[in-house]
Amino acid sequence: MPADGRSHVRIARPSRDLAAAERFWQGGLGLSVLYRAESDGRPGTHDLLMLGWPGASWHLELVHDPKHPVEPRPTEEDLLVVYLDEPVPGELPARLVGHGGRRVASPNPYWNEWGVTVEDPDGYRLVLCRRGWSAS
């Protein structure tokens, strides 16, 4: 199958602390743990956590190698945007903060006008956008 709009997307990132990331993404946003694996100590293996919504066409893959950790290097423009197509529920940003996130202002005024931005424990930014999205 060629790469097209039906292709599944995996967003892979390093994490300092998979337990903290899991609290944020699962407990805060409501993603499900789709898969998890622990390093067996052999070269090339690492701890792995995959999170997503069942049936979605994307998921997050978070990795941590205890022997050779990679420091996350997100910028303020590394965004994962979730289009809600409705107002951001008032309790959702608070729940994300309560699960290890940090609410931040975006340098892009568009995201401040149309959404709420929360950094995850590794510094990557999640934008909850009240707008809808249509590629057409």
C-alpha cells in the first residue's frame, strides 16, 4: 500500500521518564496504553510505551534507554495538536496539569486564540484546539 491518507502515523519521541509520560498522556489526556516493553539489557533494546486512542490512525511511541538515555530536545514549535471541534472542556487543561503537565503560552498567537497549550513532562507541547479540521 502506498503512503496516503489511510496510512497509520507513529510519532516517536525519547522520554526521560516513561512513568511520568504515561501519567500525563493516559491519566491526563485519556490515551490508552497500546503496547509496552522493557529493555532486556541487550544492545539495541530499550523501554517502550505506545499510547493512543484505539482505532485512531496515529499513536505516540515513547522510548527510554536506561543505559544510553537520549535527552528530549523539544522546541516551543514542536506541537501535537488535537482538534476538538468544540470549546476545550474546562477541566481538561487542569487534569493535564494535575498529571504532570505545565500550561504555557504559545509564541504563535493563533494557538493562544484558538486553544490551550500544555507541555508534557518531557517538554513537548500538546495543543487542545477548539477549532475543527478538514483537509478539504
